Amino acid sequence: MLKKKNRLTSNSSFKATYSKNKVASDEFFVVYYGDKKQDYNFDTKFGFVVSKKNDKRATVRNKIKRRLRESVFLYLKEKNLPYKSVIFISKDKSKDLDFSQTLKSVYKLLDKIANKII
């Protein structure tokens, strides 16, 4: 499970990340991400957004978020991201994914944004 120190919690953190206008996407998720860290003592933080437009049922939306959090947790065990904040936004197709497909998509997107800046 993704630790609390690795989660975006405040509304201002989400707004600051959105304002950077750095975006990567695939057919299932859109990723907004912040700048390269100036100080490596801070942890990379992640936020997850699943709209009611994806599915009206909270259980389905929460399942998507749980899968995303677990995928990011597994990615962070293997690699380190030098960014301040990352926000995953799900698209409509994401509710039909199983965990292995979600994991593959998250790895692809995080590798893509890691290679853009470094």
C-alpha cells in the first residue's frame, strides 16, 4: 500500500501540480506531474482522481484508485522518481482493466515522464 507520506492530500497541492501543465497520457490514464526536485530530501507525492463520469458507483471508483495506488507502490519499490508531485486521472476505459493491465499502464506512464525530464 502506498504510504501516507507519498500522497497528495491538500487541494493546493493538486492545483499547483495542475498549473505546471506537464502531461503524459495513454488510452486509460492522464498524468499531470510537477517539476524536478531541487532538494532530494522530499518524497515523491501522488494523487489519484476518478470522476463520477467514469462510474456512478463509489465501489468501482475506489477499486480503480486502489489498483492505481498499489501499482505506484510496486513501481516505487523498484525505481525512484525525482519529481515533487504526480496526479493520475482515469479515463472511461480504465474501469474495465484488471490489475495486470493497470500495472502495465502505470509503469509505461511513469517511465515516460521519468525519461522526459531526466
